[in-house]
Amino acid sequence: MEQQPTKSMWGRIKESTPMHLENAKKSATNKFAGVSKRVQNLRSSSNSNELSEITHEADVLMFGLTLSEACSNIHTNSGLPLVVEHCINALMEKEWYLEEGIFRLSTSHSQLINLKDTYNNGDTIDFDEVYDPHLPACAIKLFLRELIEPPVAPSIVPQLKSIIKSPDPNKEFVSELLTRLPSENSKLLSSLFKLLSTVCDNVDINKMTPTNLAIIFVPTLNIDQDIFMYFIEHHEYIFHNERQ
């Protein structure tokens, strides 16, 4: 008897998958879950080599890696990790940054894990078939949370704090400090804070103030609130080298 096509979570029609492939997919998903848990347990340690080895056990391509690995696995014109590029584009093009509670509210856990596994397998999601604004927002948070190393290198954080907390912070000094980061880090931070600034510009609609966003992103980015607020306010200048 001929198998009937079935509709996926994303609304696309696909052919029914043979049982042996379904079992293989379940096995891969379980492996991803195990790797993710081990990464979470070790992120607070200083052994980044061990973390990197763990993520490669599952041949993941996007989540739970260093930023450099995520960018080099699948190249994009923007220089961003593919999943981040797609999620930012969806939020901007669909004007989902106007959604009340964007970045604060959660999404379907199963859809988020599906998205993660899809990109880790080297596939992509068609966001034209996604109708939940919080899915790409939560995917960005998850990607940042699972990075082995934060995009703002801990080595420059004390200098950033010193400049930003001075009576007359010098934006040029801050910008110069950020140029010491790897290119992929600067590109990610530039695109992220451009998006977050757009969210803040529409606070009357989405109810997301800079303070609300700081509560969400400060722990993930491993910076303090003063640095976060400064990046929001001055992102156009301090990241101008990445936008030329």
C-alpha cells in the first residue's frame, strides 16, 4: 500500500519516513540532547577544549559550538551563523520585533528543539511557514546560551567597564576595544544590538524596555547591565566598523 504524504510541524508536506530512518533520527536527537546537557554542565568551567570535543561527538553544525565553528561550518554572506541570520531576518522582515513581550515570552519547546536539530543537521527552516514570532527570538537566545564562549571576550570586559563607568565615556575607545574581538564576534554583536535597539525603539508597542531586555541578555552575554545599556544606546557608533 502506497504511503501517504504527511504534514510536518512547519506545515510542509513530506513523504512518510521509513521506520529505520525514523529510528536513526530518534537516536540522533537523543545524542544531541545528551551533548547539550553536557555542554550546559561544563560551560562554567575553563576547559573549552573539552567542551569543543563534546560537541563534535554529535557532528553538530550550529548549536553548542564556539562562534567560530558555527560560522565556519556553513558560510553566509553576512558572516553570521546561519540560524542567527535567518532568525534576525524573520524578526525584522515580518516586523515581529513589534510583538508584545518579544524575547521575554517563550515558544513551543518541541518546535524550538525541532529548529535546533534541523540546523544542527545542516538543514534550514522556512520562516514563511512559521507563525509564532517567539520561535526565532527564543532560537537566538538558545544559540547564545549554548555558545562555548561568550561573544564578548572576558578579557576585555574589565576595560569596557572602566571606560563606560567613567564620567565621560569615550565611544571611540569602546569601538576600538571591540575591534580586538574576532570578526565573527563583532558581526554577531553588531547585528544583535541593532535588532535589540529596534525592539527598544518600539517599546510603546512591544512593552520591552532596555531594562527588560537586560534581564534576559546580560547573563547570556556575560556582561553587566551598564555595558548592555551602553551597547543599546550607542550601537550605531561603536559597531560602525562592522557596517561599512
